[in-house]
Amino acid sequence: MSSVSSSPVRDAVILAAGNGDRFKNPDHHSKLLHPVLGQPLILRTLETAAAAGLTHLHVVVGFEADRVRSVIAQNPIRGVTVDFAYNPDWHLENGVSALAARVICRADRFALMMGDHLFEPAAVQHLASQRVSRGLSLLAIDTAQTDPEVIAEATRVQLDGNRIVAIGKNLDPWDALDTGLFVFTPELFDALEEAQRMGQTTLSAGVQRLAQRGRILGVPIAVPSWCDVDTVDDLAAAESRFAAAAPEPA
């Protein structure tokens, strides 16, 4: 293996382009603008990243891009810079949005977060602070989840030790769940381009290519430290889980 990377991760790509078609709120606006504990979901995601020590946030917007940008611009985070990439094909799968970040994210290593996945800042900081061989990417995995509804909806991973060897919605057998929190090298963008040339537009399709090359490791995080907000019903679970831990920027 090549030398160990010791430089801290300071950049994060935030995927905020989708329309959240499973989130049936009455006003039909982006679910990322829906409040969680009184705060728009996208702002909570950005503040969590900031509290974890990430200071350069690259947000990919699409559906209701102007609304999302406006909310973020009106609520600046001290010590954090935010820029935007626009994905005109926001109705496609999330790999297209991740690839759109290439034009604004030039970091050697960067976190990638879903705009609608909530985390405790400690979980993000834990992943971002891992010392790994240069060229390796990381995925925060949940190895202890037992909720059948969460398992049914989540993307699954297979492991060989700590190496991820396969990823997908329908893997069976599987060893852990994909939480949607990553640290990548720019190799991700090449992998996504390869996948899209084959007609595969999910982020997982790019990650699978990294897995086939032995280039991505799984890092377990605690079960209560994350939550995926897909539906309105998920909001109650999210608010219950995170009520005691509002993120404060570091």
C-alpha cells in the first residue's frame, strides 16, 4: 500500500438535488426545506458537517434549486464556505448528482453526505478523521441494525474483513448497511463516469467499481447516530432521535 494519508478532510459534497418523491408533504416543496426540530433539513445537514470540522461545503442542487440556495445563503455558518453545482438532470439517480460535484470539488479527499440523511456530528468526524492508505475511500456502515423497515429500504454491503466487496439494494447475504456517509478520493468521479457509460446512474454503481478494485473500506458507526428521512413518517423518528443533540459548529 502507498503512504498513509494524514491530512484532515475539510471538504464535503452534499447531495441536495432530488425532489424527494416519496416525501408527500402538502406544499410539494423540496423535502430538504421541511423543518426538523424547527430547522430546515438541509441546514441541519450543513451544520452537522460544520460541527464535524468540515469547512468547505459543495452543495449539488437541482429540484427547486433557487429555493434551496436561498435558504442556505440566508443562514450562513461561521467559518464555512459554501458553493453550488447545478444538476439539470436531478430527476435521475444520485450518481448523476455526485458526478456534478466534480466541477466544484477539487480536494484530494472529501466527505460525501446525502442532504436528507441525519447524523450526529461525532459520526461524521469519526469517519473524516480516519487515517488510511492514500487512494482508499471509506463508507460509514451500520453493522448492528435490526429494524426490518430500515433494512428493507437501505442499501446493503458485503465485507471481506473491513473491505467492501459488493454494494446494492438486493444483496443477500449481506454484512452491513450503507448509511450514505462517505469519504472519497477523486477516483469516485472516474468510477461514476464509467458506470454511466454502462447506463448505471446510481452512486452505488460507482462505489461498486471502487469495491471491485479493493479501494473502499467499511467503517462501523453506532446505530443511533444516523437516520434517513425518506418519508413524512420518518420525521417523527428523526426528531425523537436527534432532539437531544442539536449540532453546534466546531
